[in-house]
Amino acid sequence: MIDLRTLREDPDRLRASQRARGEDDSVVDTLLDLDERRRSALSGFESLRAEQKSVGKSVSASSGDERAALLARAKELAAGVKGAEAEAERLAKELDALLMSVPNIVEDGAPVGGEDDYVVLEEVGEKPSFDFTPRDHLELGEMLGAIDTERGAKVSGARFFFLTGVGARLQLGLLNMAMQQAIEVGFTPMITPVLLRPEAMAGTGFLGAHASEVYKLEADDLYLVGTSEAPMAAYHWDEILDGRSLPLRYAGWSSCFRREAGSYGKDTRGIIRVHQFDKVEMFSYCRPEDAREEHARLLAWEKEMLAKAELPYRVIDTAAGDLGSSAARKFDCEAWLPTQNRYLELTSTSNCTEFQARRLAVRYRDTDEKPRHVATLNGTLATTRWIVAILENHQQADGSVVVPKALRPFVGLDVLEPLK
């Protein structure tokens, strides 16, 4: 949720942000009008309420015609107070509902435009050169006995799969390596819930424009998470944190569930775009003034993991129109995919500023100062999708796959061999 004070003081900042996202900037005028009417209604209520109290005190000290007149006025004021209070509450609810629908203000410097308007910040590593025709990840996965999409579809439907044998070992090793790295730099490890209450899911911003991507259990009024960012963002819901403890950093391991609505025909082969996968996600609560530096740190930790996986990749600055509603800025790391001659997103890190914290009432206080909202940030450290890039980039002519050196202790193998 955006800050009303910022809106009042600098409405053009939100207008520019809306235009950068490709959203309607007329919402700014609607918000300002609602805010003014709400404050006016509240002022009117308070004025009537003060007069009501004053008249009430005068009644007991009066008599005769004066008392009758005061009682009549008190009756009028009671009705007026009730009506003014109802109007102020109605406008407050209307304002809050509209505020909840407005995305975060885009950070200065983020590219303007849509999905294809990203800016490449750097390219790292050398793309592999093969003296044979490389196999894609699914063919390799089937040869290795690592991926079974046929039985996944039989059991659960399209875009489901089994990881078997070395496939399961590869995912567990990868996520364990990610978790160890997170712990070594001070993150608290977490296994998070994968079912969330509507208030928690809405508070993180996942029930806005992309609500169709989220699975809901209607009978229980619970949502399946698409990332452990959601439960970690709600972890300190309605709490005031000790400012001396900031930044608070958590690394959440969870299964993730996405309906992939609107992605018909995209990446249908293999395990690139699926309904269920596992992920280790970084999450940070920090002071707002420290958020940009924290964002850079999260990106650096993602790059460290990609180096351990020995993957060629690029870093992109995501355009405003392709940001999620909570993000003010987002950087993606995309690994090279040899068989498709393109880059594939493996990590994202977003600075959500105080947007989620306002919705979830997460604040901090240093001493006796007035509580302030924290900033929240998130970043991917490893997911099931990494298997795609690891198999394709490290394959050999016979279908075997060399395990990256840093990953070997976690997988227990130096080379993944095809089944005989």
C-alpha cells in the first residue's frame, strides 16, 4: 500500500509511476478526492461530536424551556453524529479499497515499458560450445532417470512431474547448498507454511492483478502459496520490531504452487513452467533508507549461487510494466539455455519498499520514537527450474552430465550417468 502522506505531498510521483507501469494515472486524482472527502467528513464528525458533548453537559444544569431546547438539539446532534460517522467510515473503506488496488511506486531509474523493455546490466560466464548436437533438459532427464513428466501427467495432469533418482538428489543438493549459503551469511532458515489465510495473501500483494495465478481452497478459505515470500512477509504481521535487530533475514524452503493461467502454450515441454516446484527464497526486513543497499546484497548472493552452479547468465533490470504490484524495482538473473538459444529466468530479487509492510502493519521502533514501517525485500536463491540449466549446460556427448564442483558434496556424485 502506498503512503498517503507521500501521495498528498508529491502526487506527480505516483502519476509518473502509473504511466511507467502502463497503468491509468487518473487514479491519483480519485485518491486525492476521496482522501479530501474522508478528512472533511471526519472533521465534520469530530465537530458535531464535540458539540454533542458540550450540549450534554449543559442539559443537566438547565431547566424549563432551555432544557427542552437543549434536549431537542441533543437529539438532532445524535442523529448528525451517527450520520457523519457512517459517512466517514464509508469513505475510509472506499479509500482503503482503492489504495489496496494501486501498485507500488516504481523506483527512480527502473526502465519504462513492458515485458520486452528490460535493460541488460551484465553478462557473466562463457556460453558452452558443443562438438555434438546438445540434448534438451527433458531428453537428458529421461536418459538419466531423473525426470518423469509422463507419469506426472498421468497422476496429476499437465505440467506436473516426478523427479526420480538423480533428479531428486540434484534438487535436494541444490536447495541444501542454497540454504547452507544463506545460513553462512546470517539468514535464519525456515520451513514455511504453504497454505495462507486471505488476509496474509492480500497483504503481500498476491491477490491483485495476478490473483488468477493463485490456487484457492474454497472449502477452507485458504490459498496455496506461489512462493515462500508470502508467508515470510506475513511472519511479523501486526508486530513492532526492535530496530536494533534490523535487518532481519530469513531463508524459506517451501513447495510452491502456480496455476499458470494465461500461459497456455508457453514452455509446455519439460519442467520449465509447471504447477508445483520447490524453492529457497531469501526475505529481508530492513530500514527503508537501507533498502537499496540490501537489494544489491540480495542480488550479489544470487550471483554467488549461479557461480557455484557454473552457469553462464545475464542480469536484467526489469521494466516497470513487468513488475509485480508490490515491487518498486526488480532484477532478474537469467541462465543461458543452449537448446533454445535463449536466456531463462532463474532468480528474481525485488525491493518492495514499505508497500507490503503497510498492508501487514509491520513496523519497527528504535527507542521511544514513533513506530515506522519497515521495508521488505525478497530474492530467489534456488528453484527446481535450475535443474533445466544445469543439465543443458553441463551435458556431455554420451548424455551424462557433469555436476558442478561446488554442488558435488550435496549431490554425492561427480557425474550423472545415463541409465543402462
